Amino acid sequence: MMDNLRAAANNVVLKIILGLIVASFVLTGVGDYLIGGSNDYAAKVNGQEIGRAQFEQAVQNERSRMQEQLGENFSVLAGNDGYMQQMRQQVLSQLIDEALIDQYARKLGLNISDAQIKQAIFAVPAFQTNNQFDNEKYLDQVRRLGLTPDRYAELLRKQLVTQQLIQGLGATQFSLPKEIDSLVAQAAQDRVVRTATIDVAAIAKTLNVTDEEIKGYYDSNKGRFIDPEAFKVSYLLLDAARVMDSVKITDADIAAFYEKNKQEFTQPERKRFSVIQLKTEADARAVLDELKNGADFAALAKEKSQDVVSRRNGGDLGWMDANATVDELQQAKLTEKGQLSEPVKSSVGYLIVRLDDIQAAQVKPLSAVRDDIAVRAKREKALDEFFAVQRKVSEAASNDNESLASAEEAAGQKAAETAWFSHDQVPAELNFPQVTQAIFGGTLLGDNGAPGSNSDVIGVDGDRAIVLRITDHRAETSRPLDQVRDEIVQVLKVQKAQQQANLQAEKIVVDLKQGKEDSLKAANLSFGEPETLSSVSQGNVLAESLFALPVPQKDKVSYGVARDQEGNVVLVALDSVKPHTITDEQKAQFSSQVEQSAVTTLFDTLVSSLRTEATIKLGAAAQEQQPQ
């Protein structure tokens, strides 16, 4: 795999194509993909630092993901200090693994270029409108993730490098047909079963719980009955796009911008080259002699060039400026139209280069670029006005620290007001690391949690900023026992009912295995009609327990206990097992899953090995409890 990657990277024509892509296209918002460091860190992995900011952002992203997945139930977990600390440790472990993988990939020489990052971003359906990349939609979606464009691009780069590494591991894995057939026979089964259900809810209605049990459960599970710290916030959202709509530009503005940035509208000198690629220097000199004797360059390129791309065009590489001209062509040192080079050594052999044509530098007239300049000049003027508004709002918010009234006047807009929200339910419009740090950091609260100061203007993207004020605050409180008593009673009744049902089911199964059905009848239970369940079907909650039962002996029944989706205890009678016939397509999918599982195992082993060999040092940020 590495040889193929290096060969592709060294191909002259591929270098030129990539050079043209990088030189000719810049995506707004996707920059250098660099992340600043800090002396305060969460971990160092072979000397590579995982900073506090990176770690805390990863923790916040995981909290947001869990909140979205679990909804209100997440507040119970968030109130458990032990669970949240475990989550932080898992996030840090993942960041350490990512650093190890990144280091290993760089050691192998794997790399993802900026051009590939851009292409990957363009291919994301969520960033498209009418099958075309939409930059505004891209920036909006990235903001919603709580990321900057540079940070998103960096995460995407790591993901693509990891995929590249996994693909390399996958190329080493294969399974023999007999192995697949054997696995299919074990995995694809039909099982004929009968079931009898013990109704846990019905049992729960007959049970009682004592005050001591209720109090004991409450004392042992106080984390489940916590109302988290909550806030109400007033805020002003300053948006450059809003300023952009009101900005007007004149012909004089356009002309001034053109003169100021004239170099951007100058097409540099361009040259057109053709090449013939040969394996050896002797081959190259032989071809050069033919050319000097009048042979047709294009004909020789099509006949003898080793480069499959350029030889189709008679060796023609097209127009390119100095930035797009690869080293091998520059080494030829050609200055005159029609001039031939001596053999030039390259990573793929030897080249004969001809300079076909030269195009002098040209300045595009204002009329040709006017529309583009109008947009850019308007944006530049809007940003100037936007930053001027920010300065006015910042001064007003600082001078009048008792409310946002002065800041509203400076901004020319009214502040918005949020409903109550906690750490785990931050409104989308405020869900930026810099903003949440200001809200939850304590600096904007007064004595005893009362409303305090206005924030400074907080930049959340290159074109948006927020100034805010906490208008109300509730500290974290435990709900008293009398408010949650009924909830606890129901939980305890169900727990008792499930225990009772499990004991009853286990006794019945013991009797059934001995050929006795008295306990089954005494419980007013009977097995239903036989039904066939397949191991390849999805969604049956009984499947895990059912397919764990031993295959019944001839004319015998295997018995077991399972639990259904409602939490009821289910007695299972397994009557027979037979192979499940699958299609060739299903077999191919199964084979792919087996190989993918093998690759996953190999990848996990690689990461474990890298951890064993690595020097990992945890910093102070890794030891801190997550603020609630």
C-alpha cells in the first residue's frame, strides 16, 4: 500500500494537477488548520500535547451528543459525579488514541492534503444546495457543531487519515470460502420456540413498600433527584451578515479596491510544457537525439512516454504559472519557445521537456472583475462597520454594567431572552465554547448567584459576536423526598416484581427440565403457539437470550428465561434448530462483515500496542472534576 501511495505522489502529472487545484481555489473559512497550544494541558502523548481547551471542547461535544440521544434522562447521569468523571476519562482516552494513530500515520508517511480536505467537505450532502456546495450552509452546520471551520477541517483530516490506515489494514485480511461457509452455518439459524410471559406490572400492583425502603432508595440515589444549576440569559447577537445587507458601495469604492489589490487581478506569466517520460537515461538520450533530428515530439510521446496521462495528449501538460510548475520542469531551465531540455532525472525515471509556449503576465481590466470586486468591497466595508459596532457595544456594555440597555442602543437592536436552561441544554444560539465558558465560569454572577456583570463582546466566528448578561440563576438543588416519593414507590415495586418473577421463572424452568409442569400450571401459565425466529432478522429483544440456548437434543426441549421490551420475564421453550437459507448477496454481506470485524480487531490491537510503547503523561486538566 505504501509503495502505491508513494508512486502516486511522485507522478509528475499528478503533482501538476494537485498544484493547480491548490493554487487556483481557496475555500472561504477553511484556513491553515492550525490549533494553538497552551501550557495547561490534559495529556502529553510522546511529547505531543492535548491542551485543556481541546479536551474541554471534546467533553462538551460528548455531553451534547449524549443529551441529544438521551433527552431529559441525561440529567440523571449528569448528576452522578462518578459517571461524569468516567465520561471525561473516556473522552481523554479517545483523544490519546487519536494522537497515537496520527503519530503512527505520519510515521508511515500517510497524509491528507488540503485539496483532499476541500473535496471531502464538498462531498458532504448536508453542505449542499441543489447538489452544489453551499458555503453558507457549510459554515452554519459547522457552527451548530460548536466548531470553527479550521477545527472541523482538522478533525476531518484525522478521520480521513485513520480511514486510510484502516484501508491499509483491510488489505491484509481475507477469509477462505470454507471458513465463511462454516461461520454462516453457525450464525444463520431458524429456531422454533414457544413462550410464556410473566406479567411484571401485574405483580407490582399487588406489592407494597415500606417507608424504610423508600428512604433507603432515596438516600442511595440522590443523584437521580437533582435539579441542575440553571440560568436565564439576555443577549445581543451581532451578525456581519445583517450589516452586509445595509452596506452600500459606490463606483469610487470599487475603483479604490481594484487599485489597492491590483496584484490579485494580475495573471502571472504562464508557460506550456510537454514531456516524454522514459525509464532510463539512455532511453531519454535516444529520444532526445531523434527529436534533434526532426522527429515529431507528439508522435514520440504517444509511442514511448511512460506517463499514461500525458502521452494521450502527445505529452502536453497545458498552461501553468510558476507556483504550479513542479520541480522537475523547473530543473529543465527552459526559457525560449520550442527549446528542448537535456534528460531530467525524476522520481519516476527521466524526462525530456519541451517549452511549447510562453504567455506574458496580464492585468485583468476593471470591467472584467468589477462584479467580483463589488462583492468583496462590500464585504470588506461591512466587516469594518461590523467591528466598529462591536467596539461601540463593548464600550456601552462596560460603561453601563447594570443592564444591556446601553448596549442595545449602541447595537440598534433589542436583546433576546432565553428560557431556563442547564449545562446540558444550552440554546443553539449560545452553544459556543467561548460563550458557555462565560456563562458557566462564574465571572458574570454576583454575590450568592445573583445577576452580576455584562460580558464583553465574545467573538463566536469570524462574522458573528455575542454580548450577554445572566438575568436569573438557580443553584443546583436536590428535590425533597416528598416530591419524588411516588416515583420511588413505583420503581421499588417494579424491582421487587422483577425479582419475584425471576425466582418464579427459574423454579419453573428447573421443573420443566425434569419433565414436571405443575409449577407452570400453578402460575396459570402456558406456552403459546410455536413461532420461527431467524438469527438474521432484526429487532427481536428476545433474540440474544434465545440464540444463547443450547441446541435441544432429539425429541427434547431446551428451556430458558428471557426478558421482553416491557421488562416482563419470559419463559422460552426451544423446540428445534435448523439452518437458515441465505442468498448469495446476504452471504457476500456476511463475508464483508466478518472481514470488517477482523480489521476492527486488528486496529484495536494496533492501538493497544501503540499505547504500550508510548510515553503518556496526564496533566492537571485531566484530573479535574467536570463542573456541574
